[in-house]
Amino acid sequence: MPGTGKIKKTPSRPRNSGRPFGRDDVVAAVIEAAGELFSRRGFDGVSVRDIAKKAGVNHGLIHRHFGSKENLRRQTLQRMADAMLADVRGAGSLQEISRLAFQSLTKHERFWRILARTILDGHGTGDLHRRFPIARHLTEQVKAAVKGGGLRGDLDPRMVVAAMFSFSCGFIMFEPFILAAAGLDGVKPDKARDAVLAAAMSLLTGPDDVKR
């Protein structure tokens, strides 16, 4: 009633509504939804409205916080890459970082699925990343191993990292076919992965170093 002096309160979000609220929550929810949808249906098969519906937000918020679907894809991949980098930081040797990177790539299945779908859809590397933290970190580790005598001095660290990515991504994407073709389809996946990784590393460091 007029003259009561009461202040009209601004409506607040209902408790336990389950919908993201606030910039950080919205961004996290959108990236999570985008990661799932991009990995399952590819970039071209997903619309901004699809992502908004999955995330439980208004589609206008995606344009506000990300600008475009292309930028959302880059940020989604970058968020995943940063999480994978956190998995390998602190590794004490090239062998350990290779093992942890391989495990992290296996754990972050959406990451490599989005990469594969993006490339197969004909998009360039500029659509994938603006920076490559894992590759840079691996390159520094390889340089240190070469300088310390753990790897041959004639090896180009960039080529070694390219080979590591080729092995890891290729094996994970085609694991069932690779194991069957090599007659390893009866081996438990975890044991097969460890053994295959050890074999690959021995080509660079020698079998005695892998065992240490």
C-alpha cells in the first residue's frame, strides 16, 4: 500500500532451481554442455540454442560471455587442455610425464573427440587453439632430457613431441582396431595401454630407462 514505507524487493532466483546463476556458474555450465555436445555431434551438428538448452541458460548469455560459437569451442578446448596440463605438472621425468599425459588424454575423452571431429569437418588449427600449453610443456621436458643425456642429442624436441602426440592420439582413437590388428585384443585395456606406452618410450630412451 502507498505510504507504508516498505521497499519492494528484487525477485531472486528460486532455491534449488538447478539453473546456473551468475557469470562463473553460467560459463562453467555452458562449457560443460558444449564439451558434451561437440564431442557427440560435432561442431557443425550443434547450435547455440542446443548448448543453451543443455546448460539450462538463455542462449543470449552464450553470445554475451563467448561472443560466438567458434570462440566457445576454442575456450572449451582450452579449458580441457588446461585441466590436462594440471594432470602432468610436477612429473619428475620424461617417462613419468609421458605416462601421465597418456592417462590424462584417455581420461579427457571429450577433448580428443572434439579435436577429431573438428579436423574431419574441415576446420583449421586456428579453430582449435590459440595456445598449446601441453605441447610447450612437453617440449621443455624433452629439451631437458636431451641436454641431460637421457635422449639422443640429434633429436629435435619438436619432432619428439609431434611423435608423442601422434602416438597418443592415434592409439586412443583407434585402440580397438590397433589391439585387434596386433593380436592384443585379448589383453586387458589398461595393461595393453601401459605395455604399448612402455614400448613406444623405449624407442626414445632405451628399455633400461623405461624400467627405472
